[in-house]
Amino acid sequence: MTMILPHVKSVATTTLPTRYGNFTMHIYNDEADKEQVALTVGAPSSAVPLVRLHSECLTGDVFHSQRCDCGEQLEMSLARLHEEGCGVLLYLRQEGRGIGLTNKIRAYALQDQGLDTLDANHALGLPADAREYGVAAAMLHDLGVTAVRLLTNNPEKIEALEAYGIRIAERVAVQVAPNRFNRLYLRTKHERMGHL
């Protein structure tokens, strides 16, 4: 049974030149009145495009923190989409795996005391991962995309998109080399959270 898509509304579109090449930037408003972003290259509705669902990570994406692999995954994804010449990157407003920036920083402080990312969230009374992908599926449907080659290591993203009627034609891995600051984080995602 396919889940009902949440409502999204396309509110603005423009070209966005980046160091990876030119994209078209689409802004959507979701039911919570959050602004969500889709970057497209080529004509994704006419193919089975490469697609990346990327959750906002201020520390990794903007400040290039080495505590996670988010910024590197974002950069690799943008480069890969442009190399392919056809694809979509959805930049989803769900900071800290959905717990928000303040709680993410509180969890970081607990990680500084020896907890891993999962135990830190639980110590704060929060779920390991509170993200939701209905908005992502709704944006893809609005863009005319119903089948994707998904750029991810997270099986929950695959299951979520399929539940909303998006066919996953292929999973494409996102490989980032660990560093001394994120080695435990990456191991925890793999061993305790089931990331591929």
C-alpha cells in the first residue's frame, strides 16, 4: 500500500551556478511551512535520474566539520550529479537527523564525554533518527520523477521512498574515507544503525 504524499508547493525557481556546474534550484514550502530545496540538472523527469536526499547539516555542510561525513557526501553528490548530467539533490530541512541544531550540539557534547551518536541521542531522550521522507517523495513526484537511482548508504531512505510510490531502480553507494574525528560515528552508523 502506497502512503499518502504530504502537500508541497513549488514557490520559486532559478538557475544556480556552482563550482560543480549549473543547476536549477526549486524552492518548495511543505505543510509545516518549511522551505525545502531541490537542485536539478538535466531533465530528470525524462529518465531514471541519480537522486540524493540530503538532510541539512549546518556543521558539516557549511563549517566543514570533520565529526560527520555530511559535507563530504553533499559535495560528492553535487559533483556526481553534474557528471551524470541528469539528477536531483533534495536538501531537506531536518537538521541533526531530525532533532534540530540545539539538540545535535548537546549530543556532540555527550559524544565528547565518550558516548557514540546513538547513545548520545538516547541520553537526551531523543530517537536515533527522527527524519521523515514524505516531503522528499512529494517533491520528486512534483518534479515528475517516479523512479530513481538513489545515492545513499541508508536503507531507511530506500524503504521510505518506496512506501511513497517512488521506485528504486538502483542504490548507488556514497563512499567517504573516515578521519580520526568521525571514525566512531561512521562505525556506529554501520554497526548499530544498519547503514550500508
